[in-house]
Amino acid sequence: MKNTLKEKVKKGEVVIGTFVGLGHLDITEMFSRLGFDWLLLDAEHGPLSLETMQQMMQSMNGTDCTPIVRPQWNDPVQIKRILDIGAYGVLIPWVNSKEEAENAVKACKYPPEGIRGFGPRRAGMFDPKYFETANEEILIAVQIETETALRNLDEILSVPGIDACYIGPYDLSCSLGFGVPPKWDNPQYLAAFDRTLEATEKHGKPAGMFATLDTIEWALNKGFRFNTVGDADTFLRQGAKMALAKAGRGAA
């Protein structure tokens, strides 16, 4: 197994992905050939089943784009099955403590480093060295999306095996009491992003965030290197609205 996304992350390169919650392999087939470094298949909020995600990852074969999955939860059974169908890494939601970060790492790694059971059905089907390389090559990122996670950020990032952290700006905004949409002009809210960058610099691990077309340049200028921009649903909707506007039509 060779994970080009993790290699870029370890080198300090900026990587750009996008969310895919639409459950169709045509989306991943198309997007994986546009220039994204990674696609994030969203099983937390998207309606994606394991069978659908496997097909979506299969459609990315032959590209330089890496499939990463966000599981529903920091659950070793879910994570095991996601990795077994061929994901090159996971973005674990709602990690709030050192112990939860340690559990995420254990779920992703084979013994003696972890508790992942052996049975890499699709992941190891064409890779005789999968077992030898998976522990090192699988990318493990954790989401920072609560006030508690911010308080425990140094401990979370100190866990061996955590490769990156990623801010969920909407949940973080809710946790800090600002609600949705996030208050991008609020100094207290923005301080959470500065705090994250300071901690990741200290631990030598990159930070990223969910960015929109309005915030991606801000994120890059701030120093976030492990980002997604937009999502398939938004791209589809915005493209359709642009076409209707050009034709003099639009939704009420």
C-alpha cells in the first residue's frame, strides 16, 4: 500500500479535497480526475452505504486522487469495515480527548499497534504487502469541532499515529455558542482557528478545515494545509442556478 496523500501531508504540502455525500460512482469518477488531491466520502451526514462507498472508490482507480472516508462515529467496527473496502484513511468526527484519539488510532492499526481485525477484503485483494504496509500508510485525521476538543488539543495531537486535525467550523461555532452560520467576524470564534494552528505547529502536524468558496482563500492564507473546499451537492446546485440565471430563470 502506498498513500500519496499521506506522503504529501508528511512533506508539509498543501492538499485540497472536497466532500462527496452524493451516493453515485459517476461523481467520484469525475471529481477524482479534476485535480483534487483527495475526496472525502461522507458517511457521517451523507446516506452512503458500505456497498456504495466501495463502488465510488473503485471508480477512482487509476487516478492520483486518494479516497478518504468520514465514518459515522469513532467506532472500531465501522472504521474496520471502511478500511477493508479500500479507504486510504479516515477523518474521525467528534474527537474530544486524548483517549478518544488513541482509540481512533487503535481502530485503524493492526496488532500490536492497534486492534483492527485482519480481513482486508478489497483493500488487500491486489496488494500482497497490504498487511505489512497498512499501519504506516493509512492516514488518520481527527475533527476538532467542540470547545472541549480545543481545550484538549495539545493532548490529542500528542497521540502517535494522528496525522492531521481538521476543524468542522459549523459544529465548532455551535459548541462555542455562536450558532449557524459561523460568526467569521467574531474575534472569539476566530481565536479558535489561531489556537488550532499554534498547536499543530508545535506538534508538527497539519491543520485543515471545511472551507467554502468564500473561505478557502482565507484558510490557505492562514496556514491551513489539509483542507476541503465545497461539496458535490453545492457544486451541482450552484452550477444549475448559474445555468438558470443565464437563461433568465430562477427558483422563487
